[in-house]
Amino acid sequence: MDVRINKYLSEAGYCSRREADRLIERGIVEINGQPALIGSKVSEKDVVTVSGKRVKNNVEMVYLAFNKPLGIISTTDQAIKDNIIDYMNYSKRIFHIGRLDRDSEGLILMTNDGDIVNDILRAENNHEKEYIVHVDKKLSYDFCEKMEKGVPILDTVTKPCIVEKISEKSFKIILTEGLNRQIRRMCEYFGYQVTHLKRIRIMHIKLDIPVGKYRSLTDQEKEKLFKLLQK
């Protein structure tokens, strides 16, 4: 069955569909020796190359939960120091789903399934992500209530969320959106600086591994993930 070239590259574990389109626009993707175009279709008989190297669509899909340490950058650009790919040193080409700030630690999902990257990012405003946050001073009595109602940042107002106080200077927050440095900006709006931020859950997948380690998702986790994404 013929598939679009960007889908072929994502299913081959080479990159996401979005990144595939960028590579095609750069003119480094070829089908049977001819430059690929956005929307070009390929079959199993076709020879697909990127920068002259053949890409075969017979890669086993990998789904990992990784406990990202502080200081590691969520990027596949290996020219950037402390990138997540070099740190993990995984045997197959993989990429991250979403991002986690350099100054934050915790759960991030890694895969070579370009389709699921797009599916999850499209669903970003629907699935829960849970964090534990420490700040630089005592929380006010109404801090959690104010955070839950929504905070004006980045020319918008954050969606209602769940916030629960853990201690004088820490709280748990569950978001269903992923604005740039959202939690830090929300805290700054009320005069607090985040001193430590850890993501402990993405949807139904919980952080249960030491810092710097990774594990494969269980069959049950994958089954539920695909069901949620209707994959």
C-alpha cells in the first residue's frame, strides 16, 4: 500500500512527520534517486534515501519512559551540548515526545514512532501531566485557589487546573496544556520563583525509575496509550 513520504519516514523511526516535511523542503529526501515532494507517495518497492543514506521501513517500534535529569536538554540536535540523545545513548534512533525544560527533571517519553509524536502533541490540551513544584517562599493561603482558576501569561489565560499544597513551599499541579515554561510563569505572576520542578506523570504513565534511567512502557501502558490516541 502506498503511503505519503512523511508517514513512511515516521513509521521507519527516522523522524516525526513534521520534521520529515522539513527535510523534504531542504531537498535531501529522494525516492528512487529523484527529489521527493511534499505529499509524494511511496511503496515497499521504492528506495527512499535521506542525505544519500537509505531508510528502510522495517524498524521495531520503541516506547520509553525516561527520568530526565536536571541540565539535560530536550533536543535531538546532537550539536547541542547536554542533548537528551547523547545522554541516553540508546541503540536506536529515538526522539522525545514534547519537551521538559533544561532546569526541570522527571518523566519524558521517548520513541522512534513518529506518528505517535504527532498524535500526542495534537492531544496536548486534553491529557493530564502532573508535577511537583518547590518555590522560594511560603505559599499564601489562597495560592492554590488562584492558580487553579487560571493565570494570565503569554497573552492568554491558563486553563483551569488542579493544585494541591504539599508543604509550606511546595505543591502538586495537574495541567492539561503545555505552554512554554508554563508553571514557572504562573508562579512568577504571583511573585514566586520555582526552585525545583519535577514531572511525575504523563496521562496514565507514572515516573517510577531513578533519575537518568529509562524503561520500556509495559504492554498495558502501550495498550491504554494507543486507545487514548485511537491509534
